[in-house]
Amino acid sequence: MSHDNDYSTNDYEDHGVAGMDGIMAYIDFIWLPVTWFAVHHHQHLKSMLFVLACLLTLRTQVEVMEAFGHPDGFLPFAHGSAQLRGMIVYSFFILIFLILAHFSPRRDGMLLFAACLSAYIMAFCASMLVMAL
């Protein structure tokens, strides 16, 4: 008796998120709940948007690197994937931003927005440099 849906093989691992690689691909999304609890109530929206922009920009940068045919960077100075190096850089800037936001509870909303924008630009430039190596 033949079954059309034979799931005895591990073909499901080739489609979508599976195993440790799948976890590592999205581990940086842990910053979203951390951000929610780390900042003050009136800072939630801007801080969450900053973190989400960083996470999405990282994935866009990785896609660009892969589209150019260099998923591990343009220069052979560093080992490992560009995504892992980008995650480390963005995580560093997100952590610094969250510490500064937490210890600045009574700052104007426009000042927080300027801090978000500055940190985002610095994180983007630094991650592109590190990912390209």
C-alpha cells in the first residue's frame, strides 16, 4: 500500500524554520519584549518602532549581501555569517539605547525620537561595515 504523504523523511527541514538554524535566524526578536519591559510607559511606541526597524533593516542587509553572492561578507577578514555579525552589532546598539532610555524617564518625546534616529543610523553604518568584512 503506497502513501502519497510519506512523512518518514526529513524533507520538512528544508522548508521553513527548523532546528537551531531557525532559532538563530530569529533570536534577535527577543528584543521586542525586552524593550517593552525596559522602557517607561510613554517611551513604548518609539522604542518598539526603533527595535523593529533595526530587526527589519538587518534582514534587508542580509538579503542584499546574499543577492550580491557574498552571504559571509565581501572581504575574508571575519568568519561566520553576515547575519550573525549584524545581529551582534544591532544588539549592542539596541542595548545601549535601552539603557539610555530607561535612565531618561522624563525626557521630551522629540528628544527620544532624535535618539532613536541617531542610534538607528549609527547601528546601520556600523553593521554594514562589520557585515561587509
